[in-house]
Amino acid sequence: MRFKLRQMEVFRAVMLTGSMNGAASLLCISQPAVSRLIAYTEQSLGLKLFERVKGKLHPTPEAQLLYEEVGSLFEEASRIDEFARDLATNPQGTLKLCSSPSLALNFLPPVAAAFLKAHPQIRLTMRTTLLADMALELLGRKAELAVSVLPIEHPNLVVEPFAQGRMVCIVPDGHPLAASSVIGLAEAAAYPLVLYARQIPFGQLLAAAFEQAGVEWRARADIERAELACALVRAGVGVAIVDQFSVGSAGWPGTVVRPLRENIPLTLSLVRSRFDMPSRQAQAFVAMLKSHAAR
């Protein structure tokens, strides 16, 4: 192997810091040792990796391409290192979970709390992921289990629907619509609207509902995350239509949640890689999640 792991480490350090001195400090070695290893790497690979322009180090296009590959390798190495440390300090393991952003606001935290209380030796790693990136998280083994608020299709994923929901309307406290028990799209559209951007899945779902109801789409503000919609509504920008899971049963302070007259359904799904069997901790979490959804 002409490009050895130590060479990769030093090359990555130079790319990260932008200088030989910076790489030496990062790796706790001498600057001449870094320079020698970079020179040897260029010679052994037959590639010019860096150019000096007015005393500053500039990576070549080849170095940029190589850095992308080396970065992926070090991410995987870090994951393995973390896994090894978990085995030593936490023999019962880790559950790596990702979810749609809106589910992490109100729906999943109570399940996570109950799970960690019941399994104190398990470490939970939880992150939010956009629908478009969910397959990469699971197939790249950055997460073992995903919880999605919208349908996802992929030949290498196992998708299990487990709960139903719908879109709701949120209005500021004291707003004229707050007195209504149910709000229609046409009624909401009489006021400034805070809506999901049309290019994202939630926006596409809402746009189809507006078209079916014969209501003109006029957004005062385009958003991509439900918490931003809630903040704008609370600040008096307008009324918003979001998924029910992002606001929960109590809603956000300063806002009122009302059901929509038009039914815009949502299907929550459990998602995992087809190539991996779920761990015991994942199965335990799923059982708690389904129980929570049923309640």
C-alpha cells in the first residue's frame, strides 16, 4: 500500500489546519517531520499535493479530491473507535436513532426518557435527519433506526408504518380564529400564512391540499422547520399549518392549536436497513414507541 494510514493522518491534518506548523501542533509532532512525510507521500503517490503561493500553502485540485476520500475513511475510523470505547465502558451497547425534525420536538422525547430510565446502561445517540438523507444515515450505519413522519421508499430499507397523524393549524393567542373549534384552509388563507417551502415534502403535501380545496397558495413566510413556524406565529407574523407531532397536545406557549377541516393525513414509519437485523435495544425502543403511539 503506497498511501499508508499515517500518511493519510498527516495529510488530513495539513488540509484541516492549512499549514505544516498547524498540522504538527494538531498531531503533537515536529514541523520537519510533517514536511518530510508530505514530501515522501507526494513522491510515493506521484502527485503534487500542495503549492506554496506567497508563503502560504495551497492544496492542489488532486489534494482536494483525495481529502474527500480520506475524510470519509476517518469518519468511519472515528465511529469504530467510539464503538470500541462503548464496548469497554458500556457493555450493553448504544442505540443510534435518527428522526424527522418535527418528531424530536414533542413526540419522541417522552419515549427516549422512558427508554433510558428502563435501560440505564444503554447510551442513546439521537439526531434529526431530513427525509432525503434518512437512507444515507441508515445504510451508512450512522443510525440503526429511523422514525419518519412522511413516507419513505428505498429498495434497501425496511419501512413499517405504525401510527397516523394529520396536519393542524396554529394561531396566536387572541387571534380571531382561536375562537373556532375547527379551521378550514380557506379560513386560514384569509390571514397571512406561514407555510412549509413548496420544494420540501411537507410543502408538496400542503400544496396538493390547497389545490384540492381550491384555495390560493399565498405564503407570507416560507419555512422548513416546524419550530420556526411556531416562533413566527407566536411573534404575530400570521397563522401556520404544521404537523400535529411538532406541536404536541399542549401546543407552544403563546399559540393555539386547532384541527383542520380538511384531512391532510400523515403516516409515521419505523425505518431500518434491510442488511442489518435490529439489536435488542432497538427492539425494546420500538416496543416503547408503539405503546406511546397507541396511547
